[in-house]
Amino acid sequence: MEYKIFNAKRGFTIIEVAIALFVLTVAIFGVYGAFSVMVITTAQMTDRFTASYLTQEGIEIVRNMRDANWLKDPAVDWKTGIADASVNCTIAGCKADYRSGNALAAYGDSYLNIDANGFYNYNTGTKTKFKRRIVIDTLFNSSGIYAIKVIVTVYWDEKNTLLNPTGKPGSVTAEDYLYNWY
């Protein structure tokens, strides 16, 4: 007759299984937490990237207005429609888009829309979370206005997130100087 001796150390104990499950749970929640922060950050960076392009576009709209004045007639003042008595964009700011004929209008705290072709404007399309404010400041010397300072700020709504617990709106500002070099 043959007797087998059983080894008592075969298999896992309840404590070892509990520790392994705890370590695995902590690792999974850590990866999930890092992933969710990455998703939030990516969404916020997408908004910031779009806003930076919209600020550049705002400066280009004003630059195109100056250039159009030169192309119309050399006798036309280079700052017509930008920094003259017909437009007051100094304090409250103005709004403009390429679809509105590059004309500056009262800011009015309006949201930009995006149309089916991907163009941002104030008239048609789906309302976005972005607002663009254009401020024009004139710089003087002894012979009058020698430059126009264009300050464009794009604001957007942000949700309350882990990285932005108060839901503070985002903003991007850019500025440029336009000269009468023609």
C-alpha cells in the first residue's frame, strides 16, 4: 500500500488572492484616471487650438480691410472702416467675419457659427462655443495716426472638469500692428 503525502503549500491562500485583487484594482483605476485626464486635456487643447486660429483670422480680417483700401484707390485713406469715426472698436470691441464683407460691427457678445463648409461666421450655421472680440487702438505721432494696434480675443465656454473645477471660460488673445507702409 502506497501513501501519498499532500503538500499543504499548493495553491493560493485567501490573503494572497485578496492582495492580488487589490493591486490589480489599484492599477486599473490608476490607468482609468490617467486616461480620463488625458481625454479632458485633449478636449481643452482642441478648444485652445481652434481659438488661436480664430484670433489669427480676426487679425487677418482687419489686415484685409487695410489692403482692400489700398487696392480700391490710392487716394482712399488706409484706415477707412478700421480706425475712423464710422467705427468705434476701441473699448467695447467689434466683431467681423469673412462672410460679412470684412466690415466691423458692434461686438454684442455674439457667438460664432460654423457653416456646412467649415467657415466661421455670425449669420448662418450651427452655433459654436466661441466668441471673437476685435479691439482697435490707434497710435499717434506728430503727423497723425501712424499705426493701428489690433487686439483680438477669442472666448469660449468650458465645462467644470477636474482641471477646471470652477468652469472658468477660456480665452486666447493675439495682437498685431498694422502700418501704412504702402
